[in-house]
Amino acid sequence: MKTYVVVISGASGSVYGLKLVEQLVASGNAVTLIVTKAGREVMEFETGFAMPESAVAAAESVLRFLELTPTPNLRVAGEGELFDAAASGSALIDAMIVCPASMGFCGSVAAGLASDLPERAADVMLKERRPLVLVPRETPFSLVHLRNLTTLAEAGAVILPASPAFYQRPASLDDLVDFIVGKVLDQLGIEHRLFTRWASSLE
């Protein structure tokens, strides 16, 4: 079992992060979920899912929303909990994914601010040379955005924009979400069947 940190920031596309949590937990991994204040607001607006403030109640609520069996493998940490294990390099987190990643979040991490738990956890992944996958959901990118993303890529992060493909002939919004989440899982080396791969589609 591997341990992952998943951050859902205030960018549009919280459904990507929720689907990712579903896939990681369902495949037997331990997940620490951190949702920013703006992330909670956007999530409720886009999905109708209002996550409770209490960490225990939030984890249980997320599992119910995702229709997953109750498990201790999902825990929720608060945005301001700087004493959480994710804030320390000694915690040996296997990878961190920010999905979706707002441009404000990316800018803060690129500047090394580490002002809250999500930013500090991302800072830890970079300094420890561990996988950090950022899924920006923004268009178009300004020059400031591009420079921040370049800084993060140069520091070792994977920049994986939420840009779904269409060669798999998606029939629903779920198919488009699955493609992006599948690409994230590919970066983590986790097997999945969320979309038909190009080689398979030619057979």
C-alpha cells in the first residue's frame, strides 16, 4: 500500500479530484485529502457535495458520496493543519497530486510560500524530490501562469493540464473526467481501465 496526498484547490474541476480519490482508495492505497476553503466552495457549487468541517465526518461523507466501502485508508486534513504529517519530509509520502490546481496555488508554490498545509506539502515534495503532479484547469494561460508552471516543472513537478483527448470517442462527461484521472494514475504507475489506450484502439 502506498500513501498519497490529494489536494483539491479552488479551480473549477473538483470532480477530477474526487474521481482520483475514488480510484486511489479503491485500489488499496492510503489517501490524505486536503480541500482548500475555495475548493470546498467550488466543489459544492459544481457537484452539490458539501463536505463537513470535521475531519472524521468529512472522510465518511466523501466515502459515501463516492459510494466506497468505509475504510480507514482515507483521511481528511484541514488546510491550516501545519502539524500534519504531510508537512514533513520524514513522513515518506509516495506522491502528491493537486487536482485541480488553481493558478493562485501554483503561483504560491512556485514562490516557495508554504503558507498553509497544501502549499507546505507541495514544497516538501519538491525539496525531497518526490512526485508532485499538478493538474491546472485554466485557459488561456497568461505569461505569469506560464512562468510559474515553468518554474514548477524545472523544480521537478509534473504539469498535467486538464485537457481531455477525444480519440477514445467519449460518450459522456464521465469519460472526459476518466481520461484525465487515468493520465494522473499513469504518472503514478497505477494500473487502470479508465480509458482505451491509443494502441488498443487501433487493433
